[in-house]
Amino acid sequence: MEEASELIKAICKLRRNGVTEDTVNDLAEEMADMEIMLEQLKVMFYLFEGVEEWKNYKLKRLSKMVKEAMNSVSCH
Ligand SMILES: [Mg+2]
């Protein structure tokens, strides 16, 4: 989980130092590392379909929550 730790550190550095060319570039590098690691985990544990199913479920739920929030705002 080294890559996850490095991504968290890059996010903390960005929050601490603000948005600069350096902090955004570090964030991009660590996001790339994390994406590569996640793809490796999908290969190792045959999780391509399983992850897609969870993403679809969670995106639908999020979409529903956003719609409900927008409806409640427009009613007042
Ligand atoms: Mg890294």
C-alpha cells in the first residue's frame, strides 16, 4: 500500500502548499501510480467485472442523491 500512502501525502502537500505547478504535478504522478496499482489488483483478483458493478451501483446512487438535492433546492 506504498502507492496509497504516497497519494495521500501528495494530497496533503497540495492542501498545505496550495495549487502550484509542483503540487499538481506531484498529484498527477501519484494518481498515475495509484491507477496502475488498482489495475494490477483487478488483474490479480479477477475484479474487472466486480469493480464495474460496484462503480455502476454507487454512481446510480450518487446520481439519485444529486437529483433529490437539486429538486429540494428548486422547490423553495
Ligand atoms: Mg508513487
